[in-house]
Amino acid sequence: MCNNNEDCRCIADILNTINILQNNAECSESCLDTCDRGFLGSTTSSAFLNTRPIMLYTCCGNGTPWSMPVEKEDVTCGDVGVTCSNVFRVEKVDGCCCTFRVLARNPEAKEKCTPYVATNSFFTMNLNCCCAIRCLNDTFVDCI
């Protein structure tokens, strides 16, 4: 699948499903606890969940999740003082391109029970470069 410009549908279809679920935040079907599960949360009656956080793996990443800065400045992960995250929220899917919002760890996670906060940092990825996604537990992310 790496660098194959012909077919990115597998991952694109799953990310599109996640995007639709996040936009609707409700569904009445049930299935396995997979990335393309038809509802947010552990049951169809879960309320107040609006995000299915994901991690991305690229073809040449050697099993290391893709990482992006949590700020919009022109910085690179690995630079001194730069905070990066490998957890993202699907914002838009357009064919083989997907726009993601970078999610940051919530420093008040224990008090608020929300593990991530939204950042104003976005990036778009050609899904032909993505060979795997990992879905994390559905959650509520404030300021989406």
C-alpha cells in the first residue's frame, strides 16, 4: 500500500466513518469495538462523546506513530522546547486526503476525565502515505 497512488480506500473509508460519527455523535447500530464501529462510546447509549482519537503510522515510520507539533509556529518535532503529539482527531476526509487536528494531553485529565484537549494545529495527509491507524478510546474533547 505504501506509495501506491491507486488505492487508499481502506484507511480513507474508516477515517470517513470516524468523521461522520464525530459530526453526528450518535448512532443506533452496534458492532465490534473497532475503528469503524458505528457509534461513539462503548454502547449506543453513550452520551457526550464527540471524538474518536487516532494514531497514524506511515510506511517508513518503522512502527513509530506519526507526530506533529501542538502549536502552529514553524517548528519541528525534535526541536528543543517543542511539544508534539501523536494523537489526532479526524476533521475532514476528501478522497485520499485527510485533515487532522492535533490533540494535546490534558494536564488536568484526572480532574476533568478528558485525556485530550483540542489544539489549533492542523495538518493534511495523503492517505497513500499512511499504512495503519490505531483508534483510542472515544472521548469528549472540549473546544472542537
